[in-house]
Amino acid sequence: AASGPVLLLFVVGQLSHGDPETMPAGGCLFVIVGTDDKPIYQAEFPEARSQRREDTLHLNQLTVIHAALDMVDELVWGTQAMYLKQVDRFNDFYVSAFVTASHARFMLLHDARNEDGVKQFFTDAYEAYVRLLMNPFFDSGAKVPASFDQRIRLLGKKHF
């Protein structure tokens, strides 16, 4: 059990401080993590331009977000707020979190401090997420519909 975190830190350590392959300036990676710690949805703002860059994002940045889940799980018991603000930092990247009533976690990896924009983005994304869940035709085990993806990407452009 002790080797898990050591391996995780090694993988996280591959994300270098100034690596241009990781994320463009002003870029963000938004992930909705379900109650079973598996990603339900993810989007990058601005969108990746190459497959190689996208692969690097998913390997390195999802690892940073996954490592921050432990911090979120600890913080959620100490507050009634849904928006947890910045929960972790790695090099020049910040991880902000928002926890829904159903304990789904909204995680945002970003490289610029924009507390108001992040909070408003999470609030708007939560509204879109609740509307998605309230749709009687949506199966929670199915792929997220394109309309939800378009809405989140529009919010990403608006707030970042």
C-alpha cells in the first residue's frame, strides 16, 4: 500500500515546470469526477490542437487532479460550502474544486489565479450538470450528450 503514493508522486513529477506540451498559457482542464473516483466528463480550454499534446494532458494533468482528490475529500467534511476554492498547487498550476450535493467533484486545473471566474464557472457548470441529471431521458451510465459538452465549452470560453 505504501508503494502507491510513491509511484503517484513519480508520475506527477513528470509534469515539468515550463513544459509547453502540458498546457497553453491561460489554459484549463475541467474534470467531473464521480463518487467512485472515476472521471465522468472532461474538457480542456482552449481545446488541444494535436493528439500528442492531448495524450500528454491526459497522462500528466489528470494525475495532478487525481492526486488532489484526497485534499477535496478531507476539506468537504470541514465545510458546508460547495465551492472549495484552491485545494492544491503543483508548480505553476492550481487545482480548484467544487463538490455537488451528490458528492460528484468538479475539478479545474488552471495556471492563472482567477477566483471570481473559477467560482462563476463552477456555479454555471453545476447548473448545467443538474439540468442534465434532471433530464428523464439521460442515463447516468451513458455518454454525456453533446449539448452538455457544448454548454461546458461555451462556459469555458466565457469565464477563461
